[in-house]
Amino acid sequence: MFKSTYLNDFYAKLSQRYHDQPEFLQAVEEFLTSMDMLVEKDPRIQKNAIIERIVEPERIIKFRVSWVDDAGNVQVNRAMRVQYNSAIGPYKGGIRFHHSVNESIMKFLGFEQTFKNSLTGLPMGGAKGGSDFDPSGKSDNEIMRFCQNYILELYRHIGPRMDVPAGDLGVGAREIGYMYGMYKRIQNEFSGTFTSKGIESGGSLGRAEATGYGLCYFVEEMLKAFKNDTFKDKRVIISGAGKVGSMAAEKVHELGGKVVGMSDISGVIRDENGIDLELIKTLAKTNSVVMDKYRAYHPEATFSPTTKDIWKIPCDIAMPCATQNEIYLDSAKELVSKGCWLVAEGANMPTTIEATKYFQDNHILFAPGKASNAGGVAVSGLEMTQNAMFLNWTFEEVDAKLHEIMKNIFRKCHEASMMYTGKPDDLVTGANIAGFIKVYQAMLQQGV
Ligand code: NDP
């Protein structure tokens, strides 16, 4: 599988030990394919067991969350926090509330987060957390009670210099507000500690837009470097109409592209006039899913209840922004056959290894999520800075810094790709190596 015997032996043992953690193994395998050259060139990596150490989380905290629903029944959920790597800064990573949350998914996300945070250039280690609690269909009071009980355990493991959580799937400003409120009550200090907070609670302007906008800034750099082109008149499809997808759609539109397809869990809308983003925003205020309601306002659009049908829509650029493993090999083939020539991951690991390889073999420009969706955590880092300085920057200041960070991330990936593969556009290898090097050097400096 890998050229290096050392990596092959290591991965064989890892897959035996964690045979029941497919998402985690997938993320590690994807990362290790980029390590062959480095391991061969730099014997210190093997000598200091850097790969063995970087792949194991420093700590996993698991706990029970009991709470009372509106009917007075006691409910029990499982929760965890994976504190992955603190070599370059305090642990930092989102919290996910979704029925699918398990150790494999938390570990894959925390592992990727470590390199993503390193790529931003800001001092942030990697972490991820979550619970199998599903906020959809729950009342506001139920969500508040769950969040408060979640913090009653988690508070002892987090802090502004220790571990700084943020949002993710199922966790937005509302949930962060309830969690931060409880944390603050226990600690009796206004320390920040969470990012993606509401503006009035110490959040940063531009954080809500950051992941989606950052994704578009990264793609802009790719278009410039590889095609001498821009978003103008490009047909774009975006899966997921949540925090990442909706903001990416807004920026694509602003940069002159046309979003012709979007999806959420209810299905896929294709609208050749360009998706009506204002309508989606309005519908989202009162509905948890919106795509199945779109045609009532735009009968000329078409709807499919099958989410993967989005990859059948002809486009120039595809942005998977919903969840992990959305694009399997069959959908990758479909995309390429319909003319797509650039895929940029807004979600974490939305493309399987086989699908990624297919894109690369077919010379499709490919932006890996750990680089292209790093804008969210980058602005979370800026939120931490503002909290520490007791200052608020304007939206324009934050957005300008985000833009610069995304340009830098692209530059680092591009340069590492050139240096280690001789190819300018292998951004998967470029992101893995550029993200790894800073963490690796810090680990060497800090001893075993
Ligand atoms: P949200 O919960 O805000 O949005 C996710 C959206 O995707 C929802 O519209 C959801 O529908 C939809 N969805 C879920 N599964 C599918 C599917 N199979 N097909 C189509 N739509 C689907 O989450 P975020 O936007 O915050 O996160 C999306 C992804 O981006 C995740 O992988 C996350 O880890 C990653 N990410 C997020 C960052 C952030 O700043 N928020 C930063 C970096 C990465 P429904 O609500 O109906 O389930």
C-alpha cells in the first residue's frame, strides 16, 4: 500500500487494533500516503516514533449526559472529547451533535483538525468532540438542558489555554451560547473558551461566514494558479445547505459564479436560473429542511429526494459541504463524465480515497478539506485573539485576515506539492506535508 515497509507495518498493526473504526483508518491512510517521501528522507521521524505518536490522540474523555425532556422523561446520551495533539497550541476543534457520533468519527475529525489548524499558521492544537444527541426535532428548552448538562462534565477539561471548542454539524451559535453560558457560570470568568459565540457574547464578526467564504478564497487561488481564471460564469454545485454550504453559495454568487444545484437531507434542487439564496435563507428561518419546499416558489426548478443526485448535475466546480463520505467512486465518475473539472471540499473528508484517486487520475483539480475548509478554524483563532486582547475587529478586518490566511494556506500546499512530488497541483500531498511539518518540529523540540 505504501512504499515504505515501516509505514506498511505500522498501518497493518493500526488497522488490526482499530478494525472497528473505518473513518479513522480512512483519514490515517490518506495521510500516510503523503508520508512515504518524508519518512525516507528524514530518519528522525521513525527514530522518534513521530508517526506512532501523531496518530494516537493524547487523550480521549468519554462521559454520560443525562437530561430531562419536555415530557419529564430522563434521557441519556453518550459524549466524548478527543484531545488529539497540543504540540503547537491549546486543543482546538468543533463539537458535533448528531446521532452518528462515535469514536471513529471523532478521531478522524480530531486527526484532520491537527493538520488543518497547523496550516492556518495560528497556534492551535487539534481536537474534536461531540455527542450522539440529535438536536433536530428537539425544543429550544430541551437543547438548552442538554447543552448545560453536557458542560457540567466537559467544563473541567476545557479552558482558554487548554482546549477551546467550537461548532460543527448540529452545533451553531444557539448551542454554543447555552454551553458557554453554563461554562461561564461554573468558572465565574469571561474567558472566551468557546469560539463561534454570538457577537454579543464575545464572538467574532465574520466567523459565521468564514468556512464557506474561505473555501471560495482557496478556490480563487486554484483558479488563478492553474487556469489563469476566476469564478466568473462558472457553474457550481454545493451539497449541504448548512453553515458551510450556504455561505459558500453566497460567496460564489458574489464572485460571479452561478450555483445551479444545492442539497440538504431532504433532497436536491437544480435551478438553471441560479439557486435563489434569499429564498433558502428565508425558508431556513422556520424549517429544518428547505430543498423539498423550493419548487413551491420556483416551479421551473427540478427536485430529487435522492441526495447523491446532486453529483449528476453538469457543472464546472463541485463543492461537497455536507458531511463525510458523500462522494464515492460512482459519484466521482458521474461528476467527471458531466464535465466537472474542479472539486473543493467544504466538509471534512466528503470524498472517499477511491473517489479522490479517480479525480487525481483524471486530472481534476482537487482541494482537500483540511486546507480548503480551514477558514472556519482560522477565524476561530482570530476570535481567540480578540477575546484575549478585549478587542473587536470589524467584519472587513476579519475578512481581510481570512483572505490572507487562505492565500497563504494555498501557497504552502502548492509549494509543498512542488517540492515533494514535482507536481504543482497535488494539493492532497501538499496539505498533508505542510500541515505535518510544523507539528512534527514542535514535537521534536518538546521531547518524548
Ligand atoms: P450544518 O449542520 O450547519 O449543515 C450541514 C448541512 O448538510 C445541513 O443542511 C444538513 O441537512 C446537510 N446534510 C447532512 N447530510 C447530508 C447528505 N448526506 N446530503 C446532503 N445534505 C446533507 O453543518 P456545517 O455546515 O457546520 O458542517 C458541514 C461540514 O463541514 C461538516 O463535515 C463539518 O465537519 C465541516 N466543517 C464545518 C466547519 C464550520 O465552521 N461549521 C468548519 C470546517 C469544516 P440537515 O440539517 O437536514 O441534516
